[in-house]
Amino acid sequence: MIEAGHIGQNLFLQAEALGLKAGNVGAYHDKELIEIMKIPCTHEPLLIMSVGYAA
């Protein structure tokens, strides 16, 4: 799980470097997310981030 935090930090830094903003999604339903994104059952979502232009 530590690697997910490192990846998230790198995404924040890269987004800022590109003039974008990033944010963490604080809560989500694991099972629904796995279904919608067709994630293999051997994987588990640990971090969801949104990246884009600030409003």
C-alpha cells in the first residue's frame, strides 16, 4: 500500500508541473468500481484520483 501513496504523490507533482490539479476521492464502493471498470478479481482498487483543470 505504501507504493500507492508514492504513486499518488507523483501524480500530484506531475499534474502541478503540467498546470493541472489533482485530488483524491475519499470514498467509493469497491465492488461497483470493480464492475464498472472491469478490473480483474485479482486486483483491488487502493487509490482513486481525479486530474484536470481547476474550475
